[in-house]
Amino acid sequence: MPKVVTEELPSQQLRLTVTIEKKDYEARFREELKKYRKEGNFRGFRKGKVPESWLRKVFGKNVLAEVVTELLEREVDLFIENDDKHIYVGRPLPVEGSDKPDFDARELKNYVFRFDLGVVPAFEVQGLSKETVVEYFVPQISEERLEKEWNTLLKEHGEQVDLDAIEEEECFFSLRLQELEGDVVKEGGVDVTRTFGPSAFTEEWKNILLGKRKGDSFIIEPFEALPHEEKLTKRYILGVNEDAEVGDRFLAQITQIKRSLPAEPNEDFFKKAFPNKEVKDTAEALDAVREMLRQSRQSESDFLFARDLRKKLVEANRAHLELPREYLHRFMKDQVGDDFFDIGSERFERFEEDIRWDVLSNRIAKQFALEVENEEILQAAQQEVVSYLVRNNYPPERELILKITRQLISVPSEVNRLRERILEGKIIDKLKEVITIEEKEVPEETFDDMVRQAKEEDSPKARAEEEEE
């Protein structure tokens, strides 16, 4: 077993010395080399008969580095997880002046690693009681917004009829897109069929499409015609990885054009549109739509609530949230470069507030044993894909959703982002149970202004502009 020794340093820092002896990793190292011997095909050697000395010479350094690094990371993670005296911020930083390890596979030896960590003494979170009161803002739904949503709902449940041409904004059409190589369809190139509404395209292409008929073919450049980042068009429209090489020009063919006729607001419509509610007439249906609209903005209400709650809890626990400033300055210098986060600057103070909430939220998650399961990450990824498709007027086709979801969760940074978002949601949901919430209804325009202002204040661009003034 690796040995871990700690040393308390000034300014809320802890030095960690991890000693990994030869006996701790040698068996695993040899096992990994055996996999190369068993599974690899190397010129000049029969399969499974490659000498270990040759494997060490060719692959040993990388294999040894992977084995020792994995063991080191696991040991550090275990130490941090089992330490009840401290809360850790940032990540372990190699002690300044330390030499990089020399992974020599020809002569195995003991390794010593030394790290500095920033710490905050463990504490009990304050403010987790009904005495903490936070306002929860919800929008009043205007009659204009209600009418628009009602008409949309009638069309969603109405009859679909075929059209010969793209005649209006509210129709939708299927487009086969085939990648071109020169002026001919590329063999083995992208070949997909997607359903769009005219509003999915730029204004220029919207005007080009209006009047085109079923069966018409034309050349289109999706990256110019669709108002999205190239990587999003690749992922959601063309169904390829963001870094895939794809041509700019495609042959497009309109395969079908349809329009929805509004449904009659009768008993059959009420059952289809509101399957989980008892709706008997139009008045009750409008009340249900009003509630649906409020629920559709719940994420924004939650955003405002979470923002105010964070501020209140950070203030209630500020005495326990004295941070290791010297460590954090070195941490950010290591991350983004010299002098970007000078101690005492507006930028550094904002960064410290973010770290305080990170410390606090991790403490809350641990206190209430909140965790994120892999299945939850998968579901969140699928919901994110569906939301994007619907928001940009692309029908959420099951095959496309599954393909893009697989691409999304194959990227570790995306998985971490989803995990953090889910955990943040669980923390806020738990806090809603333990504090007092005062719901406050405000006009929708006021609500919009509150959300916009809060997002602008939280955006990195807004922060940078504010600091330059």
C-alpha cells in the first residue's frame, strides 16, 4: 500500500507526500505488459512470444507512467474522501521546484510525489432551517401569451394535411440531405433526412424555400443556411461528430410538405391535450395551459431562487469560509496564466465567491448524502438533446436522439458538466425542503427583466466588461 504523510502549512495549505514503492505497482505493471504480449501482433515475433525486455523497451515507459499515475490518483482521492477534518478546494498542485518523475521501465524503483492542497476547516452548514426565508418569483401569464400557446396546442393536436408547396411559416417539410463531392453525390458521404419548419433557416434561406414544391431538388450549404454553430449543425442535423470532416455543399430534396389544421376544442381534444387532468370545457383548458406555461418557466424561477439562496447561505456561513488565498492565486495562475487573477482584484473576489459556494454545496451534498447515478446522466443528456431539437424546430426523431446522446456522453468533460448540473439541482431541491419559501408573482415583463439581468451579471463576458470600466 502506498504511504501518505501530511504536513500542515501556513495560509490554510496542506502538503501531501505520497510514497509508492516498487512492490505497490510491479505486479500490475507486469500484468499490463502481458496484455500487450497476448493481444498485440508485432513483426518478427510470434503472437504471445514477445520477450518482456522488448516490451519494456518499446512500451514500458508509457505503461509504467499510466500504472503509477492511476495508483497515485486513487490514493490521493481516497485520502481526500476520508479526511473529515478538512474541506479541499481546487486540485492538488505539485510542490514548486519538484522534479518530474522519471518512469524508467528497465529499472523499477520507489516514487515519491509531493503536492500542496488548499483547505478549509470542516464545519456544520448554517442556515439550513425554516428561519431562512427566500423569495421564489413566478411570472404572471399575459392573455396574449396564453392565446398564442392555446392556438399552438390546437394545431399540435389537429389533423395534418399534405401540401404541394411550402406556402407559409407554419408548415413543415422533410428534406433529404446528401453530401456532395464536386457536383455529384459523395459515395459513403452524409445522407440524412430531417424535418424542418421555415423558421429553422436564416431569413435569406427562408425566402428561398417559400414556394418550393414537393420533389424539388437544389443545392444547399447547411452551415450557411442554418443559424447555428457549425459543431451544432454537425451534431444535430448531419448526425456526425463535431470534429468530422464534412463538405460544405449538399444536394437537398423535399420529400414531403405538411400543415396542421387546428383541432376542435371538444372532449376528444381535451383528453389528448391534457391526459393527466380532468378538463371539461375551454375555460378549464385555458387554466391548464396557464399552469403549463408557468411550469415551462420553472427553470428560470429556480435559477433566480438558487441565485438568491446561494447568496444568503454564503453570507450565513462566511465566518467558516475563509479561503486559502495564496493557494487559489497559484491555482488560477497555473490554470490561466500570470496576473489574470491578482489577489484583491474584482475578478479574484468574484472567483472567491464561486469557490465559497462550491465548498458550501459540496458540504451540503455530503451532509444529505446526495449522489448522481449514471442513469441520471444518461437521462439528462437525452433531455438536453431533445430540448435543443425542439427549440430549433427539429422534430425529435428517436434514432437521431440516441445517436447524438451517445456522442455527448462519450466526452468526459460533458459527462462532468451534466453530473455537476444534476447534483446542483439535487442540492437546490433538498434546500427547498429545509428552508422557508415565499412565492411572489410578478408581471411577465418584470420576470423577464429579472432573469435577463441576473444572467448578464453572471456571464463571464459581463464580468469582464464591468471590470474594464
